[in-house]
Amino acid sequence: MKNIPYLDLYRQYVVIEDEIDIAIKRVLNNQSFILGQELEAFESTLANYLDVKYVVGVGSGTDGLVLAFMALGIGKGDEVITPVNSFIATTLAITEVGATPIFTDVDPQTYQMSINDLSSKITKRTKAILPVHLYGAPSDITSIINIALKNDLHVVEDACQAHGATVNGKKVGTYGSMGVFSFYPGKNLGAYGDGGAICTNNEQIYNILRKLRNYGQTKKYFHDDIGKNSRLDEIQAAVLTVKLKHLSNWNRKRNAKANHYRKLLEDIKTQFVPRDDYSVYHIFTVEHERRDELKMYLAGQGIQTQIHYPVPIHLQKCYRYLGHKKGDFPIAEGVAGRILSLPIYPELKNVEVEYIAKEINHFHSHL
Ligand SMILES: *Cc1c(COP(=O)(O)O)cnc(C)c1O
């Protein structure tokens, strides 16, 4: 029997081992670990890649979202609209600054923030929209930006799963006031520890973010703002500079796997990606009425899968105080019960994709 892990980062490491080892050794030789030349180099390389003016490296994707809201002065009494089916961190950032998350349901085909629902949720208290480019596929960012412009709202893009995804050739993360990326090891661009970045074209926001990530410090031991300690460290920056060179190639390979899956899984519903959008397939999901049985069947065939995410955010215990109940977001709730994430990474072999697809089709045809 085969054994196919959901994710195998070692397969990536063996390909780039020499470059990575040299980069880490360089940091050790320099003995500069925080806010040094490695971070500066990475920030400008990433800015170049995204085609954006400024990048600020921070401690994690979650911190990046928090710092983005702090930079906009969003806090108590303010509302931020966000999709209900993301990873919890998206909403954690809203509540960490004291603001109130207002959830939207999702589109049943793309699983992205529902645009109709978004329009209906805007109030006098709304300060920002926080769309998520879910699974590495762009949300309907063009519509979201239009709605934001009409209502004088900020857009902070959660691009934590979507490094390199585009809409009409323009990278996601660069549409809003700020875009936030995570470099959690399993992300398409992953560090060897925690890390994150915020991108922006606004110089004023850029300068505030650089202060806020560094204790709100203007010059050493002088603090105009209450900041955080949240910097992308030199070792992670050095690792990420190496990996960024490979990202486009890795994203192309993920697309090839996704296309291969889709061809083989003719009768199975997968995430719909509009024609002008380029997904980077951080996650590849199938939808199935008997998801739990399918997951168990695949596990029995040596195929590891995951569920992103089994519980929509409004039904998480920690947000019970918001007063939501089952049935409030019927599309997201339904989808959460049917989706299953298959292994997808650049190093996944074609024979593995074929084996996984064959087993899914076998399960499906013996209903
Ligand atoms: C990973 C992720 C985050 C959080 O990033 P961390 O670096 O783990 O803090 C936020 N939002 C989404 C959608 C994510 O997938």
C-alpha cells in the first residue's frame, strides 16, 4: 500500500538544501539576527515580486493583520466585515484590536466571500473589509474594491494562502490598502518557523507599520505609539529569499497538479476558479456528500487528507459571545460538511495524483 502524506516539506528541502544551508550559515557568520540586511533584502525582493512599493516583514500572518488594523486606527466600536469560512486567525486579528467581526456567507462555487452579503452588512460602524483569498484562489477582489470605494472603506486583504495569485495579471494583496501574507512553514512560501509580511503602496502606512512592529519606536527608546514586538527575523528572511526564487515555478507545478486532478475527477465537485483568476492552489478541495466516509476510505488506502475548515468561525466556542447560531450562514455551514482537502504540493508525483484520483472515483462509483 502507498503512503501519501498530506504535506511533505522534506521533499522540498532536499531540492534546495545547498542554497538554504548557505543562507542560514551566512546569518550565523554575520551574527545579526533582528532587523538586519537579510530582512531588508527580502522585503525589497518581495516588493518587486508583488509589484508593490513597500513590504514590511513581521512575526506572523496573524500579527500582520493585527498591525494592519492598528495602522488604520481600527479598534473598539468599529466593524470589520470578513467571510465566515476562513482560518480562525483572520477573525482573531479583528477581535485582538477590539473591533467587531461581521461575517458574510460565501459563494457556493468559489467558496469566497459573498458579494451580495457583503453589501447588505455595511453599516455606519463599518471601517474595513477583510476578504480572504481562500485556498490560494482570488476572492472577487474587483467587486470588493468597488464596494469599498463607494462606501469609503479600507480593504485589508488576507493573502496568507495566496502568494502569487493574480486577477487579470495583478497580484492579490496589492488591491487593497494593505495585503497580508503568512510564511507559516506549510504555506506556498514558507519559512522554517513563524513569519509574515504586509505590503502596501502607501508611504504613510509603510512608515507607521515599521514603527508599530518595533515597539512603536521612532528612535531608540522613544515611543510615540503603542506598538508590538513583531519582526521577521534574519534567519527566516534569508530562508525566504532563497525560496521566493522558486515560488513561481512551485505555483506552476501546483496548477499542473490541480489540472491533473480535475481531469481525472470528472464527476466530483471542486472549487470554481473564474477564467481571469490565477489560483496558486495552497489547498485543493473536493466536495462530497459522504465526506467523512470518503476521508476514512482514503486513509485506509494510505492517503492523508485534511478539512479546511470543519467548523465555520461563527460556530467556534471562542466566538459564542457574538451570539450567532447554527443556520446563520447556511452555505458556509453546508460546505464545511462536504469539503475535503487532497494532497497538493509541487513535489507530489503524477502517479500519486493518479492514485488518489483513482481511489476517489472508486469510492464515488460504489455509492
Ligand atoms: C495561515 C493563515 C493566517 C495566519 O497566519 P500565521 O502566520 O499562521 O499567523 C491567516 N489567515 C489565513 C487565511 C491563513 O491561512
